[in-house]
Amino acid sequence: MSDGHRSKVDMEAAAAKDNCDVILPADDDLFIDLDSAQDVYVMEALLALFKDQSYHITTVKVTRSKSGNKHAYLKAPGRLTELERLCLQAILGSDRKREALGFLRVIRGEAPVTVFFERKEST
């Protein structure tokens, strides 16, 4: 969410209202919020750079966000701290405001830090 200080309970309530699921990362997950074609280009170029340096980050899936942009789900080669996750997400072109708010959550001791809201699949 955009206000930078919602509790997990508040996020789950807001997600339910919008017919979304709250997705939290595993220890090696990166969630990249891509707002433009340029952001996608940056992510792909930097993934290639990391691969050339033997730090293999793999793309798991890409979904369409609620706003019509893209969410990329990536796997790092190992466990990440919250600050490492935020740093890599920002480097890879994720929404800068989102990552800045995540940084503030870390220094305030708030959780969760990184979260995606995905539309529920219609059944």
C-alpha cells in the first residue's frame, strides 16, 4: 500500500475489499514493481549484468498489477536480508517510491516490508 505504514491486518482487509491476495516474499524472493517499458528494459539489462558476474537471479513469473503495470517475481541465489532485498529491487528498476517506503519500514521496525497485492484468479 502507498502510505508506508499499514499493518498486515490492514493490508489484508484492503486486499480483501479489492478482491486481491496479499503476497509476501520467501527469504530468497525479489518483488519488482515495473511501471514502464523502460523499467522492464532496466531490469533485463541488470539481470544480464548480474548473470555475467555469476550472481544468478532467475525470473519466476511476471503478472499484470492492479494498475495495469507489471509485477516480476524473481529468485535470488540465496537468502536475503530485508535491506539486501530492497537494494536489489531498487537496482533492478522497481518503483522507487515503493522501495523508499520499504526502507522506512525497515528502519522503523515495521513489518511486512515487501508485499504485492495480486488480483484473485477467477474460478
